[in-house]
Amino acid sequence: FSIFALCIVLSIIVLGAVLLVFASQYFQNERYAMLERNANFAAATTARNYETNDFGLIDIPVIDTAYSVLAFSVDAEIFLCNTEGVLLYSAGAQSEKAEGVVVNPDIVSRAIAGTYSGTGTLGGFFTEAYYVVGVPVIGRGQPVGALFAASNARSLTEFLVEVAKMFLISAAVVLFISFVLIYFITSNLVKPLKEMLFATQSFSQGDFTKRVQVSGFDELGQLAMAFNNMASSLAATETTRRSFVANVSHELKTPMTTIGGFVDGILDGTIPEEKREHYLQIVSNEVKRLSRLVRSMLDTARIETGELHMNPTLFDISESIRQSVFSLEQTIEEKRVRIEGLETDKVMIWADMDLMHQVVYNLIENAVKFVNEEGVITFHYQQDAQRTYVAIRNTGEGLEKSEVPLLFERFYKLDKSRSLNKNGVGLGLHIVKSIVNYHKGEIFVRSEQKEYTEFEFCIPNPPKKTDKEKDREKREDA
């Protein structure tokens, strides 16, 4: 409010100053023009009288009437001088000036030479400032005298005072209306900001339920919507954080409890010596599980914080898939799973080879884990002008529709009721999605219960090389 009010007051002050300057200039120009018109008329009247008297003399009683009427009508002084500056006749408030008073010869000569205009005392002729215009009186083609018309400069001050009064009254009304409007406008502007302040104070205390009322679609309304979206994002982040901490605590607690119990049992002799190897194997498995959990959490943190650096190269994704299948060959043979789609031509993609190997390994490991006995795992590839698609399908129980949106959540485990995923940590698919998104790609899930589950991801093709780049590579090879 203070800033807006100060701006308006300064604007009105500047406007008033400019108005007074232009009004003063306009008043002076009009006054000079009016004095010049009347001086020329009086000079013409005097010249005709002088001609009527055969250029011998000027009949004062005759011109007295014309001079007096002009002086009264424009509130001016009119006086006649000869070429030496001697006052011959005057009309107006200064008419008591005695004849024979000498006007400044320099000013008279300038008036005779053309037209004189200025503001002052006319070389001491007046006791205060006047607007003065002087013109020559012509007889027989030669200047025979000078006629002056003068108006008191005090009239400008009176005019400006009246203008200033009108301006100040108008400005006071405008200021009052403006201040009232600004008060309510600034109150409406500040209201959502105060609400945001109160909401942020609640956020600092961990309460993310506060929202700001959106009253329009202007900048403040958009800010309020963005603030509410931020609040929702913070709430979701806080929920995710708490869930993450709870899940991590649970995932760490279970193997650590197992490890601690068995180690204590071995140390205090509760576990007989012949069974120690069996329980040490369990401890080893739990340690490996903890290692996988920590490694997966570190990978997730690196991706989400942007610390994961890609080294994209052009490589055959089908070869990476074949290597992953061979590494899981023992489990595949135990479940008598049939593999289809490995025999294919090269499928070249532009991506980080290690990261994409992690993607396909996780997806294939899931497929092997959840495929039914004597089931089928199928690989399918497709390429178009923009992207390369890789699909991995396994037969089996499939997924419920309610499970699909949760697949890529952190620590979400499939088929918990049958404990098929008891060795997992629930971060594999989350990392898969993060890596694919990091490559500006997408991943999709399709499933039919009692039939199949299919994961398909796509990676953008590398930009095509221009003719100049191809020519440069050829020159470099040469």
C-alpha cells in the first residue's frame, strides 16, 4: 500500500509540475500574442491619424478614445513614444505618467527596427515586471515612433494560483479514491500471500495438509495453484519418505534379527556343532540379501539424485538378453521352461550397456521367477523410425489389475502370499523404470490372469547423422 500510494503521489506531483509549466508557457504566449495584436491595431490607428494630418502631427484627442478602449478591454498599458524614446501619450493604469518621460532608447530602437517582446520593467519605466510588446509606427514609409502595449506579469501568478487550486482539489479527490481502491486491492493481493505464509509455517512443522484458496486464474491464482501442487508434492514426498524409512527398517530388521539370533546361538552353544554349517549358510544368504538391498538402495539414490552418469554406446541388446538367459540357465532347466525369440538378428540400440544389462537381467529374472512349471518365456523386438521396443513375456498366473499400478513402487513385492519373492528386496522394478526413464524411454506392463505377464520397454533411436558428419567420419577413417 505504501509503495503504491507513494507512486501515485509522486506521479501527481510530477503531473502538477508539468501542468504548471505548460500552463505558464501557454499563458505567456497568449498574453504576448494578445498584446501584439492590440499594439499593431493601435499603431495602425496612430499611423492613419498621422497621415490625416499631413504627417505634421498626431491628434491626441482623436487617438485617446481608441487607446483607452484597447487598454480597458485587455487590461493593458498602451503608450506612444517618438523615435528618441520620449513619451508622447499613454492610456491605462499608468496614464498618470507625465509626458516627456524617456523610455530606454535601446528598447525603443529595437521596437522601431521590428517587434520587441520581453518581460521586465522596460528599463525602469515600470516599478514591477510587465509583459511588454513594442511595434513601430510608420509614416511615409519610415518609422516615426514606437507604440508599446504592456500587461502586468502579476496576472500570471494569479492565473497559476487558480490553476493550482483546481488541480489540488482534483488531486485530493483522486488521491482519496485511489487510496481506498489501493487499500482493498493490496489487501486482496496480500491475503493469499499471508495464507501461503501460514501454510509454509505449517509445512515447517510437518503438517502438509494446508492449502491456499484459489480465487481466479490471474498470476496470483496461478501462484496459488502452483503452491497447492507443491504442497501435494511435499505431502506425497513425505509419505514416500516415511514409507521408505519404514520399509528399509523392516527389510534390514528381518535379516539382521536372523543373523544375530543364529550367531548368538553358535557362540553360546545353543546350536549343536553338527548343525552349525547349515545355520552359517543361512547367515551367509541373509548377508547376501543385505548386500543386495544396500546395493539396490545406492543405485536408486544415484538415479534419483542425478549422480548416475551414462556412457551411451551402440550395442546389440539381443546379445545382452542372451547372456542374461544363460546366467539363469540352471533355474530355467529346473522349471523346464521353454525359451522363444532368442534366435534373432542383431537389435542395435543407443544406450548405456551396463545399465541396460541391469534392466534386462531384472526383467528376465522376474520372468523366470514367476513363470509356471514347463511354461514359456518369449522375447520380441520391434523397431520403427523413432524407437526400439523390447518385450519379455512369461506364462503363468498373471497379475491382478490392482497390482499393475504398484509394480514400480519401491519395496513392492509380487505375490507375497506365496512368498515367491522372498529373496527380493522390492527395488528391482523401481530401478528398471528409473533407468529406462533416464534414457528418455518408457516401460509398459500387460497381463492376463492365469495366462501371461509381459513387460515391454522402448528406447529412443540415436539421432541420424547428417551428410556432413558422415563425410567427416569417412575422412577420419581414411
